[in-house]
Amino acid sequence: MKNTFFAEHGYYHVKALYTESELSKVRPILDKFHHHWLQENQGFYQSKGINSSGLTGAACLSTEEKFTLFEFICADTL
């Protein structure tokens, strides 16, 4: 039987892929970015936006925060 979840939904959800400790390193950065993004894009988000974008180019994040995100994304876990 072929797994069609990705084809149907466009993403995979893998429970417990990351530990709470791993997530706690990036969650504050992501929350900070999303908060700033919503302030700048409230109308777009409420009318048709489905998610925030521009994470790695965000002016509200420091170079260190962006590096932390890249390390997380590039980890062997994925």
C-alpha cells in the first residue's frame, strides 16, 4: 500500500521527530519572526495569506538567530 499523505496534503507530520530540547532552541526565534511578520502583513494574512514567508531574510532576526535556524534545518534529523 502506497503512502499518499504527502500527495494529498503537501506535507508530512512525523511525531516526536524532534525533542522538546531541540525545539526550544528555535521556537523563540520562530515566534519572534512570526510576530513581526504578522504586524507587517496583517491585512494580507487575514484576507488570503496561508503562512508567513521570508524567514531567512527577515530584518527582525539577528545573524546568530538566522544561523541557528539554518543549523536546525540542515541537521541530519531531516
